[in-house]
Amino acid sequence: MDEDDLFDPPPPAKAHSSKAPWATRWQQGWRGQSLTVIALLLGGIGAGLVAESLVRPKAPPATVALLPEMVSEAPEPDAPAPGALEPDAAASPADPAVHNGEPDAGEAITALPPPTKPITLPAPFNGNLPPWKRYAVAAPPSEGRAKVVIVIDDMGVDRGRSAQTVALPGPLTLSYLPYGQNLPTQTAEAHHRGHELMVHMPMQPSLPMDPGPDALTMALSPEEVQRRVRSNLGKFDGYVGINNHMGSRFTTWEVGMTPVIAELRARGLLWLDSRTSAQSVGTAIARKMAVPNIDRDVFLDDDPSLEGVRKQLRHLEAVALRTGKGVAIGHPKDNTIAALKEWLPTLPAKGLVLVPITAVVKAPAGQSVSLP
């Protein structure tokens, strides 16, 4: 008997029997009966599953929670079209063109700041003469002429162009990056030639670009922001205040800007807002803390061509003649230096006078009673 014989039905009954016994007939049909039972069972299970799927409530779609910093911001509504002059208004909108290699665009950095706790802010300056006045350069008499201020940022890194800038007739206001080279010597020479000094404080931009060592970013705690401010302010002496290098993101963060302005208040320094973002809160905090402050009016060299700088200088003239003063920011670039060299001697004939930044900043009326 082979393996297949085990599944064959039994042999037919003897001839004298007209009917096979009942058990024999059942055994002959056991295959079909088994398959029928299995089919019925499978059919019942399938029907149950279908019925369950019809009555089971559908799960709601998964919700993806977006962090606020991950949502791109729309372009700032008051920014003019690329390449256009800034509007003639009291406010200082952000330039749409590249400033310091930093496009003023939507947010692209998604790092959240760490949880914060109250920071102990330094006490207000209580000396006799604050440094923003002590180190101020004497301004020429205005004699009714409108005042123009030329601030040159990014000083101290490119030694050659920085030296060419220092050689220009002053008083210019020169803002040195704290990671520049041999800053005590460079700044002493600049001050000796009649220029006013500032610290160009590196701050986080909107786009993922590197503002330099010890920059202030939104990934820092307020305590670390304060530490970096103090470290950067210790690179040289004789300055009257600070302005932001890049910073179109950081200057919009009140938690981080508060210890920055508080440190200026404690040291008797001024705040110049470069206005790389129209949403900067620096000036509002400075006013609340009674810190001397002023905003930039014009960027000189977003268009670095010689004619581009000349055009912005004409715009500066118009702002100053209309409002009595104008503050421009430029950089130690070849065409900026060349344009200033030809423009500065023309100021008296235009009813303008070049002054340092301290000549257009007023002393605060008094310290705030409460701090933010």
C-alpha cells in the first residue's frame, strides 16, 4: 500500500447486498463533507470581518503639529521692491537687498530657544559721565546745517580696507567686529584720526548664515547671551555703543534683546539699530530702559557698484535735508570708500555737515522705574 491508498474509499460491498451500510456511505463522502464544512467556516469568518469593518468607526487622520519657527514667514509688508530706494518715511524699513551678505528673507532657522528663567539684569550706570559721552568725538558746529552720520560696519577684519577707511576725512563712526585682528591697535589709530568707535555685535540672521564667533543666537539662554555680550565688549575700549551685525532674526527676540540692552544701560552705552529687520525690538527696549538710541536710515552699499553707492548717498542727503539728520551704514568696500572720498568734500556746499553718531543721539530723560 502506497501513501495515496490511505485516502482512497473502501472497496465496493459484496454483490448480494443491495445497499452499503450507512457508515460506509459516510466514509465514501467524507472528503466532500470536510471541504463543505471548511468552506462554510471560512465564509462565516469572512462575513464577520466585512460586517465589523462596516460598523467600526473610522479613526481620525493624524495631526502633525508644526512648531512656530517651522512656519515660513511672509516677506515683510513694508519692504520696498528689490533695488528700490527706501520710502521717505520716519520709520526705517528693512532693505530687501543683501546687507552684509544677509538677505532679509523669511525665517529658515528652526532651532527653538531653550526654556528661560528670569535673569538678573545689571544695575543702571550711575557714574558721572557715561562712556557714550566720555569717548564721543567732538562734532563740528552745525550752524543750521542738516547733520549726516556715516557708520562703517565690519571694520577690523580686512586690515587693508579698514586702514583705507580710517584715512578718510572724519568724523566717521567706525564699528569694529569683536573678532577683528589686533583691535586695540586698530581702534586707537582710528580714534586718533578723529573717528568715533562702536562695537559691531554679531547676531543671528534669518537665514542659516554664520555671523561669526560668539554671535548672539536664539539657541542661547539669556545668561549665555549676557556672557557673550560682555566677552565681545571686552575686545577693545574707547567705544560709545554697539550696533548689530546681521541680526535680522535675533533682534526680533525680546527675551534675548533684553539682556543686551540692559548691559548697555549698565555700562552707559548707546544702541544703534542697523534695522536689518523691520520687526526689531531693540529700539523699543532701549527707549523703555532709557538707553540712548537711534535707528539707521539708509544702507549705502547693498548695491556695491559705484553708481549704486552714489545713488544711496543722494538718498541720504534728501533724508537729512528733510528731517534735519540722516544716519547711513556702509562697509569697507572699494566702491564705498571711493564714493565717500569724492562725496565728503561736497557737504558744505549742500548745506550738510558730517557728525559722529553721538551728535544725533540725545541723552535719555531718566531710567525706567521697572524693567521688562
